Amino acid sequence: MKATIENIRIAEQDRSYNSYVLKQSIFDDYWHYHPEIEITYIVKGEGIAFIGNKTVEFHPGMAFLLGPYLPHNFISTDEEDVVMEKECWGLQFTQEWLNSFKESSALQRLFKAMSFGIDLGILKDQEHHAFETIVGKDPLRSIGAFFNLMAMIAERPEFNTVSTNSAYSNVMSQKISQRMERVSKYIQDHYQGTITLSEIADVASMTEQSFSRWFRQTSGLTFVDYLMQLRTTVASNLLINTNKAMTEVAEESGFNSSSSFNRAFLKIKGCSPREFRKKRAY
């Protein structure tokens, strides 16, 4: 498998950009990039996003602004017996189209930051309503809401960028994209069991030492920390959405002992699994 350049058809009907609402079939392992700018708004669902050379957890209400050619994918952390409802709203447009408006000169700071990907966090009510109008049926109100949303984002005092490499430096190496897709898919398929460094290095066709160095440079995390983050995210979903016992949650999330389960939660969530469940119950 290799990183895919996604072909997006802009302005097919009554709009100068592509807006969409996706349900259920999203958050699969699909490592791709495209020349369009994209805003991804997670309405329902949880998981881990790969953006450039970094990973970040996503939750309902969060949005991400992705610059042209920035590799990305969003992976849900569902369990077989816990089918999470998933919904994503998206907006895709070209920088050339936006630059055709003289007013876009006010967006230069935003253009620079988006090449690294911007974590917009939880959208404010006004931003949510603007996005809702953008993906709605009225094209005139949609484009008005589009510029309103862009203005609200651009007026933020600072941008929380995600990747440490810009879109253009990431996309230059297809080998990196192909390798990361193989590795992330293998981890997603096998995280419930033991994955050794030797095993995952073989998937990447690298030595253990080279893999460890490459994975940290590419994802921003060590392999062990990434696996811990993924398992903790899966466990969080189970703690919130099921009444399963702690031992069962730990086992189904890939932790081989209660002690490692508790250590991971304390490190990543800042509390024990039991405390996490209790907090989310209220």
C-alpha cells in the first residue's frame, strides 16, 4: 500500500468548494494527501489522527485545519462489540480560489501555520453553527458562513500547530508515507496482543535501531509511547461506553496487566482508570 493522492472535485454544482457530511464509514486507516486545504470537524467518534509527523487524539467537537499536501488519516478506536457512532463534517477548497479574493491577504498568517496542520480544538458555538450552515443546502448562506468561519479561525491569537514538518517536506518522500501506512495498519490490527520491536521493525523492513529512530522522527512518539496512547484511547472508550470490569477493559485494550494499565492511564490521562470512569459518569 502507498500514500494516496486523493482527487477532489471542486465546484461540481453550486459551490466553489467541496463540503460534505460522512457517517459510519469514516475513520478507517487511509493515509493520504491532496492539494486542497481541508477542515475536518469531528461531530461524533473518537480515535487517533496522524497529521504530518505527529499523532493526536481526537474527540467529538474537535476540528483540524490541514494545509495542501499534508499527509493525514483519522483512525477510530472501536471495539468489535462497541460500535461507536461516527460523523464527520468536512470542507475542502483550493488556496488559489481563496487568493482570488483581495480580502484573503488577511489570511497569510493562517496559510503559513496550516502547512503544519492546526488543531482547532473544540469548536465554539458560533464556529459550529457556521460549519452547520456551510454543509447545509443553501449555497448563498453557505458561502457567507464559509468566510465567517475563516475569519473566526484567522482571528485566533495563536494557532496550535501539530506537525513539526511542513506539508511540502512530508509529501516529498513517498517511501515514508508507504511505510507509515503499513506500520499504522499493523498496529491497528494487532494492538490487543503483544507487538515486539523486532516484529514491527520487520513490517517496516528496517532494523530495530533504525525503526525506533525513524518512528520517533515520523510520528513524534516512541513506538512504546504510541502503542500506549492507542491502547489508552481504546480503554477510554470502553470505560465510557460499557460497564465492563477493569480487568476486562485492560485485556481488550491490549494491556497485559492491571499495573501496566494503571501506569499508562496515570501517564496519559493524569488519573487512574477508575477515576476516569467516575469523572465521565457525571
